[in-house]
Amino acid sequence: MASTHDFPPDYVKDYVGEGVTVHWRPHLCIHSANCLRALPQVFQPGTQPWIKPHGADADAIIAAVQRCPSGALAFTDTRK
């Protein structure tokens, strides 16, 4: 697997779930693991895909993403 810093600065990977899309910007990731500690059933480094947005409800995923200190994770609430 490539290092998160091997991606171009404008690269964004989207993971679409029910009610929420998680956006990952690997070049910003500082590997704090806040997401993993918050929702290990959704954020699973070392697996493909590493973000499984069907593993929890949208509110729980949004709360976990908001804990990301680097801004590598963002979300779009699609329930509206």
C-alpha cells in the first residue's frame, strides 16, 4: 500500500454510505487514529476499502469524522 504522502495534494477518495459520504484526503493524514478509536467497525486501516461507511449510522460516522485533527477526513450529509 502506498504511503498517504504518495498521493497528489488534490487527491480525494469518496466513500459513499447511507446518509453520509466520507471524503478522505490522504496527503493531510497525520495518523492520529482518532477515527479508528471512535468507530473501528467503519475505519479499518490495512483493509480495502479501509473506510466502510455502511458499518455505522450517519450520525456516528459524522461524529467520528469531526474528531479528525488534520482535516484528512470530511463528510457530506446526504440525508437532506
